[in-house]
Amino acid sequence: MSNVQRNHPMDKLKKRLEAILQVVPPRSKIYYIDYPVYSNGGDILIMKGAEAFFKSNDIIVSARYSVHDFHEGIHIPEDHIIVLSGGGNFGDLYDAHQNVREALVKNYPRHRIVILPQTIFYKEEANIQKTAALFNQHSDLHLYVRDESSLQLATAYFPRCHVELLPDMAHQLWPIEVKQVPVKEKLLFFRTDIEQKAEQTQLNSDGDYLDWPTLYNRYERKLIYYISKGLKKPATRAVSQWIWMRYSDYLMNKAIRCFADYRMIHTSRLHGHILSCLMAKPNLLIDNSYGKNSGYYQLWTHEVNTANMDTPAQISALSMPKYRESTATV
């Protein structure tokens, strides 16, 4: 590790993830469930961080299931820990993932269940009450959350769960070092989905516009679709999973190569921000629709010298030393 990286704030964030070893000790046997098989590069980074964490700590992954091949009849040995992927899909915005989560809590009351760092968001009170009724019946449920708002919700509604604050699993990938020299000035990596904030559309900024759905072309997305279909069939499930684990490496590396092309990243994607930080790439973060990004920045990445939050004061600071010194590590 270089002198620039030693004692870096990103080192500290990676180190914090070791708290998970208190409930998933080294050499544990686990089922890793709800890993992503779709074209959201941020969730792929989370998965790759989780897999790197398992490997670094000799955690044995006996089986993996995504939303495509998970079913409630899966037999999970009682000496295995159920580990659910982290991310930002805990709540009532993404039903498929929440349904898997709740089915596991309901159907495996004697297993230890560990949910890797999540952001929690519910639109409807009735929906979080439904989750709470299930979660509070489980005696060995461990929930990690990525921000203060999620911590407040989890401690208020899930008092029988073990709740702890941790950064995103993608921090396990620190540092991502690239030799590629930036040839373009600015990438505008903006959300185009339900979490897009209205103010984002009012920005008038020069640069290349991308999002995860446009970073990956239609042929790459089509292959993901066929892999997901293959996971649903018992005859092709194993080979489809094998292909995905390797193809997702390609997708992650494509994102890294893309970001490496630019001197600065302006993004409303949390993992556009986190990937930039992992690469020591100057970046300016815009909030999403419900405050996930600002909450994460204020708690975890505000000390990273390559990162800023998009406010009028921070925009005017683009030429200040905090940004200028950042290019040394890329």
C-alpha cells in the first residue's frame, strides 16, 4: 500500500466491516442469498465486496441464491448462517427483494440470519409494521444498516433484532488502483429511475451523461437476461450461476475503466460516489429522492479528500485544494 493510501479514511471504513466477524466468524459456513443478477453496477460492487470479505476471512459459501432461483422450499442446514446481501432495497420500493428477506425470516426461525449493510426506506407505515411483526419473532436476526435514518427506523420498529451501523460492503474492495490516465473532463453519472431527485433534471452541466442502464449496452443487458432465465431452471442453474460470477467481474471492470477515463465524476448514484472513492477519483455527490446519498456521505465519506456533497458551497469549491490533491492516487 502506498504512502498516499496509508491511514486513509477509506482504510478505516474497510476496517469497520470486520465487526461482521462477531456474528459470522472466520470459517463459518453460510448460504449467501439475494445477490444481484441484473445490470445495476452498484449492487454488483456490493456483491463483489461481500465475496471479497468472505474470501479474506475464510468464510465458506456453501450455496448462493438470487431472487431468480430462490424458493421457500430450500433446505438450509442448521449449522449454516443465512447471509443476505446488502444494498438499498430494504423496504417497500423493491418488493422482490423484500419478499425473499421476509420469507427467510419467517421460514428459518432457528437459523442465525445476518443482513449485510442496508438502507431502509418505507413509503407506507403498514408495510414496515408488517416487516416488524415478522422480524421481532426471530431470536437470532442481525441487521446492519448504512445510515442514521435507517438505524433510527430499525431500532424503533425491530427492538428484538441486533442492529448495528456499518458502511457499505463495497468498501471491502479498497483500494482499486488503475494506471489508466484520464482523457476526459467530467462524467455526469445520474440516476434515471424512481430514486431520481427533481433537482437533478435542473442541473445545467457539461460532460458525458451515463447511468448503469446506459453504461451497459443492450447486448450486455440481454446476456444478463438470459443468465437470469437460466437460473430459474434446475437443469441450467449451476452453469448460469458460474457464468454470472465471471461475467459480473467483466461488468464491474467495465465500470472501473469508464470512471478511469474521467478526471471528475458528478453523480446521484451512491455507488457512483463509492466507486469514485474506491478509485481515489474526485467526485461530487447529488442526493437521491429520499436522502440516502446525503445520509451516507455525512456519516461515512465526508472525510475522504476526493469527495464532496453537491451544495452551492461545495460546487464553488471545485477548484480548492481538496479537489486538486486528489488526482495523485489515480
